[in-house]
Amino acid sequence: MKKILLIEDNAEIRENTGEILSLAGYEVITAENGKVGVHHAQEQNPDLIICDIMMPELDGYGVLHILSKSPDTARIPFIFLTAKTEKADIRKGMELGADDYLTKPFSDTELLNAIGTRLRKHALRVNEYSTTPEGLDTFIRDAQKVLNLKDLCKDKKVKQYKKKAEIFSEGDIPQSVYFLKSGDVKTFKSHQDGKELITDLYKENDFFGFEPILEGTDYHDSAVAMQDSEVIVIPKHDFLTLLYSHHDVASGFISLLCRKVAEKEKQLLNLAYSSVRQRTADALLKVTQLKDQKDKINISRDDLAKIVGTASESVIRVLSDFKEEGLIEIESGKIRVLQPGKLEKIVRWNVVR
């Protein structure tokens, strides 16, 4: 049962509104002025606050200002309830961080609709959606309700890519965002001398291909399936709707995207400042995270060198060193990581003891 705090100095309005909320199935806490309301908000942790503006001792603006300063209460949805309808008052409340504004007199339907909508939007922002196909579908369904867009992502589909099949090419205009349902995908940049640099590896439940849409540019690299893969394709216009239609929807969606962004920043720093030995250790650890690579790594030395960002010969020498140190074993061209902890230590300190 959702808990609602109602702050209203008019006893009749407070009683009538509280009764409506109770009949609608909400747990109701009431406060006769702003000071009492702040105390209840801090002690009771309500799911939503409805607050009058014009009150003695502490007005609604003061209540919102105090609650917005505390991490424990700042994210509680806040609806102003007032008889004042001047645009300046509405603007002031929104600038302070109010989520909605109801003017007196209001109908039962207007009140309950405003509360229901605000609770759904808030849930979209604070829910931790799993980064899985099921979590993505749940997020999209919730976004459809909040945005009132039944056709949102109706063109989302699952595509099958065979091993070595191209998903997109460097220089293409991005039309979709991709979510890897199964398989492995690599992205790489091609140079004029014919060499390639692998810019990232994507495993099951990773998003990829969205950065150029945010930047308004063409693809900076190419994407190819490393094995038979299933990819969920989200059209560009739906991706932009999820990001820009409402801040609560955007917050929930960004939380699904941000993990890979942080990994890319780390990768660029490694390329800039780490030794070949460190980068090779990091590449081995990264490839072992791919599905079906946990036992033995089956990747060509050329592809491994493209991840490291150096010549194949350099990677082969480092692999030989790792083998002599007992960190890996190599059998029929496949690599088994024996000492992942020591490889992690190399990444951090470039020493093994």
C-alpha cells in the first residue's frame, strides 16, 4: 500500500481529501501545517507528498525547499495543492522542484489521476531494471504507460547474425540501437594501412551502437558478430523518445546504458597510459568474460592484438612471457587463464610476485 502525506491547513479540505485517498486504497498521513508536514516526511518516508502552498508558520515553498536539501526526502514525488492559479506561482513551484500542480477546486478523478501518473513516473526512475531482454521489455512497458505511447518500440525486433556477419559499418548513418541477446560482438576501427583496432567487445545483455546517435555523427567503427548472435534492434526514433520525452523515463534508461560508457572510458585510458604487458593482461581478462570463453580463450592472435592496440608479434611475446610465468597455458592455439588474480595485479601495477 502506497503511503501519501497530505499537508493542508484547511481542516475540511484535509479531511475530505484524506477520505478520497483512503477509499482509493492509499495509506494517508495528514499534517495541519508545514512544520508538522516536514517532520512527518522525515519520519514516515512517504511515497508521495501533496502539499498546500499558502499555510501559516511554513508555506508549501518552504516545505519543498527543506525536503529537497535532504537525500532521504529529495526524491519523494511532490504535488502542490493550491487555490492560486497565477503562472508566477506555478513557475516558482516547478523551479523549486515540484513534480505537479493541482488547483482547487479539483475533482476526485483529477486528484487520483495526478497521483497515479506521478507514482508511475517515479517508479520508472527508481526501479533497478535488470540488464536482460526481460528487464528491457519490462522497462519499455512501463515507459509506454508513463508516456501514454502504446506504439513505443512496436518496431523493436530480434535479428539473427551469423559468425563474421556485419551489423554496421564505419561511416554508416546510425538508424538503430542494439542490445545483444546472445552471442558476442566486436567493434573495430580500420586504418588506411589495412590494420584494425578492436575498440570493444560486447557480450550477452550489452547495449552497443548508441553513442553516434547521441553525438549526431556517423558510426566511428564497425560491428561484426564473433559467433552466431541474436541482437535486439531498437529503432533510432524510439531510442530518442526514451531519452528525451520525460526525465524519469530518461533516468531509468540511462541506468541501463551507463555501464558500457564507463568501460569505454577505462579502455581509452588504458590505451593511452598502460604498457603492452598491462594491456595484454587486461585483454585476456576481458575476453574470458565473454560467453563460452570461461574455460579456454579461442581468439586469434591478430584479434587479440587489435584489442591490445599493438602488433601481433608484441602480443605473442607477452603471451610467451605469461606462459613461462605460469599465468596461462596454451594448448592447440587456445589459451587458458590459470592466474586471473595475478593478471589483475599486472593491470594495476605491471609486476608479478
